[in-house]
Amino acid sequence: MRIGIVVEGSNAEAGDVHAIRAICNKIATEHNIARQCIVIAGGSKPAIIQGAAEFVKALKAKGCTRVVIVWDNCPPWTGNMDVDAFVSAARAWRRILGSGQLTNDVYMVCARRELEAWILTDETAIKAVLSDLGKQKMPSISGSKKPDTIDKPKDRLQNYWYLKCNTTPSGKNYCDMFELANITKLRRSPSFCRLEDIISR
């Protein structure tokens, strides 16, 4: 089965593109199923919402029988989940679905808070990728058992990179981390479990 996935990001080298592609392969291996995932960067969340129908059309033209739109609930954080921002985006998706632009083989997954929260469940995968990078001492990294409650997960992950090699993680780094990640740990996030269910069903 070929599955199309739209993620936030400015181009094909965006971290989310590499991460989701690696996740799809991991899920397929875990469930012993054949899945070919085509992942595209749709820009910002408003851009994805506005262009959802066209993204779906393009992916179906490539032979995708199922399309998944993955987005972050990423407002300016105050330490708590911004429910208003989540509800506002959810309403926008419902308007698109209600308009008939999208069919019932299109799914939405909100990575609450951000997709980076998923990999923050597995400190071993992060350390394994960071160990070969930079010359600084390895920062203190601990995995979270409640990833959907992490405040500013992207900032946290990037801070590990700054401390170790004074840069931000590349798309390849995202790919490497998720390829190494323990899927049982990733399942600590309900939003990851939703994506796994959609890919594997």
C-alpha cells in the first residue's frame, strides 16, 4: 500500500519529512506489512490547511490510497497546552472535511505538542546520534514517559544539539534518531499511537 503524508516544513530536507518517513518504515517493519510512504513538506500549518485539497489530489495522483496530514499544535507556549489554538486548527480541518474537498480516506494526526516530543521518549536514540557529532561533552538527556506534556520539545531537542555541537539537528539526524528509536517508547505518546494505527490498518 502506498500512503501519502503531508507534514509541516519548508522543503524536502525538513526534519519532520525525514522523521515521518523513518517512522513509517519502523511501523511497517513492526507490523510486518508492506507500506510505501511518500512524505511531502506542506509549509506552515495555515498553508497546509489552505492547500489540503491540492496536497491530497497530488498524492493520490502518485498512487496513494490513503493520505495523512500530520501537524503540530505549536502556539507560543505558556507552560500549558494552548487549547484555543488546538481547537481553532481542529475547526479549520472540520470545515475542509465538511466542504467535501477531502474524502474519508484522508486522516489528521495532531502531534501534541510537537513531533519532537515523540523522540524525547528515547534518550538512547538521541545519545547514539549525538555521540558522533561535535566535540563538546554529551549533555544530560533523559527520556520522558509523558511526551505529550513536554514544554517546547523542539527547543529541548535543539538545545541538546547546541550543547554538543553548536548547531541544530539536520533532516538526516531526525531520520537516524527515529530509525534507532524504540517503538514501545514512542507509543508513550497517544498522538504517535494514532499515526501508527492509521499506517498499519
